[in-house]
Amino acid sequence: MNWLIDLGNTRLKCAALTDAGTPGTVRAFAHADADAMQQLAVHLGQADEGDEVWLASVASLSLTEALVAVALASGYRVHRVRTTAVHGSLQVAYAEPARLGVDRFLAMLAATARSDGPWVIVSVGSALTVDALARDGRHLGGLIAPTPLHMREALAERFPVMDLPAGRARDFAADTADAVASGARAAALGLVERSLRLAQEHFGMRPTLLLSGGGADALDELAYEPSVSCPMLVLEGLARFASSREN
């Protein structure tokens, strides 16, 4: 069996690569768990001859190497996926493609398999990222911003008076904790709404919004159509990448 692993900054997600070239059932492991790598080893099991692991990592080098060691010890051949300027129809906008996070690269690669482009791909994870992608696979570029959670944490760290219990996001808040939560949410929503408007102007048509990442619920109040929740977009792109290399 071949495996797909998305190693993020706080957790890893693992799924088998199915015969259809898609991710199977996803299992997640939190980095904070002391035995996360042991759990992964048990989940992967011992490899049969020729079995492979396809890895996309934005985590630290030490954590990435620890995961690779687990896979190798279980008998798997490991392929670490890296961003390239072109893959299939996808054309990365960065002059130095290696500087584009592999998670964003794979999310866009997954989008190119869809038929509802052009797209604005928004991920809310360790950061809030936005990428605009034309129907023919041309990447216009993207944005990176703090998530609402990290905005609140940054205020609390810089200004102790803002170190408050978590507030509730409202249209107009009547206390400081709620005002901080409301401002952080509004900033994230405003960034995404502006990106959608500019993308529509560029493409001459309304783009499809693809929402991914563990914190995407921070954008629940975003009133936009067409919008598609794609929680496994990186794994879908990783499956597409692995399948293209196997054929």
C-alpha cells in the first residue's frame, strides 16, 4: 500500500493512495502527542515490497526527518514532494518556485483537476493564505496573513492589556475582548472578500472559492457563492502528484 502524508506545523494527516488515485480515509496525528510518531508507525504498518510514502512537509527539518526515519524503518520508499514551476497545467507565478509552500502548490494542483474554475483558494491553518488560479492553471499569485487566532495572540503579546479571555466576534462589540475577536475576524473576512473581488475583475467572471484548513470555520460568515469546502485539498493534490509520477 502507498501512503500520502501531509505534515503541517501542528499536525500530520495520513491517507492511503487508492487505486482511483484519490486519498482514502484520513487519520490525523497532533505533533503535541509525545507518541505521535509511534502511532504513525503502527498506522502505516510494515511495507510490502515496492510500497511508497509520498510526503508533503512544511514542518521543521527535525520533525520531517523523524517522520522519514519512521517510514524508512517500516520499509517504505519515501518521496518528499517539492514545489516546481510547472506540473501538468499548473504554472506557479513565483520567480523562485521553491519559495512557495508545498501545501499551497498541492492545493492548486488539486484545483486543476476540477471543472469549476477559475478559483480563489483560501486556507486557514498556521497562516491564512490566498491564491488566485486561472482555469488554465496559471497562478496569478497569492497572499499570506495571520489567522484571526494569531492576530489576537499578537495583540496580547505586544500589549499586555489586550491579554484577555477569548471574546465573541460580533458586528459591533461592546467590550474589549469581543472587540479584539471581532476585529480579527473582520480583517480576515475583508482580506478574502477583497481577493475575491480583484480575482473577479482579473478573470472577467466570478471565481469559485475553495476553502481549506483546520481554521476555515473562522470564515463561516463569508457570504459568497460559489464556495466549496475542501478540507483535504492538500492530500488531494498530493494524490494527483503521486499518481502522475507512477504512470
